[in-house]
Amino acid sequence: MRVLVTRPEPDSEQLAVALRARGHEPALAPLMRIEPTSDVPPSNVGSAVLLFTSANGVRAAAMQGVRPVNGVLTVGPASAAAARASGFDVAAVAGGDVASLAEAVRTHVSLDRPLVHVAGADLAGDLSGELRRAGYCVTRWTAYRAVVADVLPDTAREFLNGGPGAVALFSPRSARLLINLMQEAGLAERAPAHLALCLSAAVAAAAVALPWRNVLCAPSPDQAALIDLLD
């Protein structure tokens, strides 16, 4: 099946490789570009337990030369894989959202251990606030930001105007962005020709703003489960 991939690099190419391996035809049209911020790492970043809510945070920390000695906790399997690839010791992998990561912290980390949340400029949920209310000392490091496209990429226009396909959506923000760009480009009417493949219920809730042929939600918040929806 033809699949529109809107994730930023390098995640878009990784997803494309996985799709091709399953016999699908990816069309890459990243709607965001990830950039590091000018924020310096906190002074305790090497001794704290690091919390990653995305693979982008892992890559940003690695680019800064961060080498934690007390392990890291990640929001899900994709960020865990990125952390291991960067040489980090992964102490726990949560279930794919902020609530499950907060629960993993409460299970695996004692209250006397300092925490650093390696975050993006645009937050989904309030991990730091939730953990502070639970009694933890948390520092939020805004290590990266996402610069969004202001027009729909040509690849996405060609895909939407083509035959039936599927659109892979990994976050509520990216779903809303794609919908806005489709509306501005006069292509919202093309939604009924395509499936919306959503990583979570929150993504699906954002996607239903357009009348897709069907809105499918992955049973678990990971890339493999989303690709399985195509079967």
C-alpha cells in the first residue's frame, strides 16, 4: 500500500525502511524539522536520572555529549532503542505516554534521586509537574524544538491526489498540522480516499477532524504496531 510518512528526519527514513520491508510504498513528506536549542544541559545532568519522552530528546542529549551514570527511563520502545544506540543504560521503558512514564519513575526511582527531563520546546503533558507533586526534584531541559512546515510539501500533494493510500500519524500535533496544511492547500476533500493510521487514541482524536476512509488506532504505541494496521 502507498503510505504517506510525515515524520521528521531521521525517523521518517527509519519508518520508510520498515514499510518497504513489509512490501509497502512510502512517500516521505516531513512536516517538521528538529533543531537543537541553545539551552545548556543542567549542571547535574551527568549524575541525575534522565527521562526521555522522545527519540529526539535522546539524540539531542547525545549531541551535547551527555553521559549519565545513573541510567535513563524512556517513554516507549522507540526512545529506548535510540537511547541504547547512543550508549545509554536504559533502566525502564514506559507504555508510550507521560502517565506511564511517571508511573515507571515512581516504581524504579527513589524520591532522593534527582531527575532531568530532556524535553522539546512543545510539551505533550506535564511530566515534570506530575513528578514534583509526587515529591521528586525534577529539572526540565529544553534540548530541542520542532520547526513546522508552513505549506504542504509537494510529495504530500502528489500522494493525496493519487490513488488510495494510508497516512501515518504519530502525534496529535502532527495530525493537526497535516490537517491544517491540507485545508490551506484545498486538499481536505481528498481525505476520504485514504486511511489514517494513528499511533494512539489521542492521535486518532485529532485525526477525526477530517473524514478519512477509516481512522485506525495502533493497539500499542509503537511503530511496529502501527505498521501492522496495514495488514
